[in-house]
Amino acid sequence: MTQHVNRRGVLKVLATGIAGAMLPVVGTEKASAAVTALKQSIATASARDEALATFYRERNYKPVFVGKSDKRRRSALLSAFEDAGHHGLPASRYNAEELKALFSSAKSSEDLGRIEVETAKRFLTYADNLRSGVLVPSRVDGGIFTEVQRFDRVSLMKGMSKSNPQAFLKKLAPPSKDYVRLQKEKLRLEKLLGKGGWGDKVQAKSLKPGQSGGAVVQLRNRMIRMGYMRKSNATAYDTKLQAGVQQFQIAHGLSADGVAGAGTMAEINKQVENRLAQVIVAMERQRWNNKPLERKHIWVNIPDFHVHIMQNGKSTFVSRVVVGRNTSDRRTPEFSDTMEHMVINPSWYVPRSIITKEYLPLLKKNPNAVRQLQITDSRGRVVSRSAVDFTQYTERTFPFSMKEPPNQGNALGLVKFMFPNRHNIYLHDTPAKNLFAREKRDFSHGCVRVHKPFDFAYALLKAQERDPQGFFKAKLDTRKEAQVNLREPLPVHLVYYTAWVDPKGKAQYRRDVYGRDTKIFAALQKAGVSLRALQS
């Protein structure tokens, strides 16, 4: 940086770039005046931001970014801003080039003071976005109740001012292996996009083994480019192509029969851009959940239709599940809570929404409808159906409750797993076993139905019973409702990931069953996130 004083003694800073920005030094008096002017400018510029005003006041308005000794910090921050796209962040929010231009155009200490605070604001925005996400989940979709941990802004400024800047900025990103693997998958897809993607879509609604022709060649070429089979010149749907389609189906949560039916073909014809958007959304969701997972917990991934018991990062139990139907009042919400107990031989206390919307219309037509359910008054006493004129009630005025006593056909099956929450969501058995054979399993009223509920119960009881299976069956055989508390309550996470990379490095993709990821990506685009095609 070059400096000079004009005839009137006014200091002018001829900036040659961000790396040279510094406090002007001309003489003791002028240097002191410049420092004073800089501090006053910082004080004025930060006054309306409580966190920044507190931070700068505590350090007597000494700058963090514009001083000569701040060169390394500036450089690290600008590099982080330039690399924001690696995290799927809106780089335009931080705009490194614009910030460089501001430094280059600075002509006074007052200018530098304003730039100091502007840089701090952009740093805080970047830090918050990288640590906790760009979006506020509940504003995107009403079914997302993820509790996002936002970090103290003063602490962030102190950390940036006192730490190794490169290391500090790097630690802002989620430290989980899941996030790192997603970031690698993002880079892989961006390079694929730069090369033109996976080529032509398959021009067929469905294909099956034994067929041949142009569409089969398109399918073969797409499987090869996607990495699900080795190079081949075959023009028929042979065993190698069938095995490739099976691998694709496994990686996309589809029935692995090796037949490219309509559902499989729709996923095969998704473009690189679609998968890249899913990965970017998954990274945003990782930022919302930027806190260590418990050593042992229950993990329900809604679009994957599975429940896992996770211990030390590994799945020790897995079962298929059925989740809420894709309607406004039945979608399974995303939230975390703690499983406290299970109920063996449970009664089903019918939610009021089901009573009034589904059963009341039936009772109006036939008072003896849904005979398996008991109608009870406010004191829990069973009400005789013959004594009630159901036609006089509306959804709002219906005064009764309904429950189904323990039995084989009970809507909750023979066991339910409770983590008391305001959504009235829990995991449970079901008599409707046929639904677990479906590929897409969204049929419930919101709760999560478990395919292997007894095995799930045994796995939970293993931590507290010598013979978990014998203990469970003894309770079951009584045919009486029994609550069994978990001595070590387990955290439960109901999440929604349509993209992740498993520990072996295999990318996994699922369908956006509720359309939530579509909403999230649209909101990210509105915030400035864009897809990138990289040339490798």
C-alpha cells in the first residue's frame, strides 16, 4: 500500500488491494488522529448491531480485519468466502470480490472503519450459515421441528480474533463424517455435471431382461456412466445389465429385482442436477443438526422407510417401517425426543382428528359402525351407542372419546414404543403387515409402524433383561396392558434425508416422499445457492 499527504495535510490511502490494507502511519499526531478516526468509525458503524457493538467496545474498538497485522485473517476469510460454494452456501451473501473492491477503494480511516464492520457482519453471516444452516427449517415446511443450535455472535467474533484463522474457519463446518462424505459426493457430481452428466435419458417407460434395442443400449450406457456396471458392448438386457440395475435399485431404496419398471426407470432418468440438489439439501440438514449424536440412539429416516438402533456409529438393529401418508394432516413430522417406555398389549386411544373426520361420519350413518372401538365419556366410562344420536354432532361439538382395547386386531398391534411428545407420534406394531412389502411405505396417520416390533422390543430390552425375549413374551401372554420403562431412555431422531453416503462410500438416494426437499432447495436457491459444474 502506498500513502501520501496532500497539500492540505489530508491523509489519502492509495489501496493496492486487500492484502495491503492497514492503518495509515504518517507521524505521531496524524497516526493518533487516524487511529481515533478509525475507532470512532467502528463505533458508529457497529452501534446498531448489539453483538458487534459489545465485541468492539470490549476491545476498545481495535479492528480485527483492516489492521496491518490482520493480513492473515483477511486472507483466510476471503478464501473461505470464495470457497463457500464447496459447502453449497450462497457465496453471493458474502461476496469476496465486492469486499476486495471496498478495501481497494478505501480513502480514509473512516472508510476502513466502515469496511471493518461490514467484514465482521459478513463473517458472522457466513459462520452462522456454515455452522447452523442458511434457512430456518420451520419457515420452509411446517412439518420440520428440528431444533437448530445458533451460536453466540460475540463468541464467534472473539474466536475469530484470537484463533488461527484457517483452523477456526474450518471448524465451523459440521465435523461429522456424514457431512464430509456428502461434500465429497457433491464434488463428484459437480465434476460429472461438467462432463455432461450421465448422457441420454432412456427412451422407454420400462424395460426387462431379455429385451434388446436402442433403449436397452441407452440403459446400459447410463448404468456404466453411473458406475453400476463395467463397460460392455452388449445390446441385450443380459445378466450383467440386470445385475447393474439391481445395484442401482439397492442404492435408491427400490425393490432389487433387476427389472427397470416404471418406478425404477423414473429414478434412472433423474439427472445429475437432481442428485446434486439432493446432496446440497442433505448438507443443509446436516448443518441444522450440527451437534454430536448420542452413543446410542434410535434413527428413523422417513423417506428411507427404515428404523435403526445406532450404537457407536453402527446399526445394531434395522426394520422396515411405514410412515405417515403424504397428506397435510398425516405426514410424519421431523423432530427429536427420548423414548422412555414401551406398552405391551396397548389400548389404542383414537386421536380426535381421526374420531371426528373418519369415524363420526360412519357413526352418523350407522351407530354400530367400527364396533371394535369403545365410545367413552369425559370420565372414561363406556357409553352405549344406542343412547347417542350421532347425527346431532359436528366435528367441533362431538363430546366423546374412543378407544380400542388390547387385542390381535388393535390398530397399534401388540406393542407400542413411547417417547412422549406434543405431536402424539410414536412407533408401534400393526396388524396391516402387507404394507411392509411395498416399495413406498407412506400409509399411516403419522405414527411410525414397525415391521419387526417384537425384535425391536427385544433389542431395547437387551440392555436391562437377561432374557429379553422371555420377559417380553411373559408380559404379552397376560393379554393385559403393561408398561415397561426403559432403564436407560434412548434418544429418538425422526429425520428426513433423501441423500447420504454410507461408510463404504456408496451414495444413497431416496424419493422426496413429502416434497420437503423440493421446498428446501427452492428456498436455498432463493437465498443465492446455485448448482455448479466443475471442469476436472
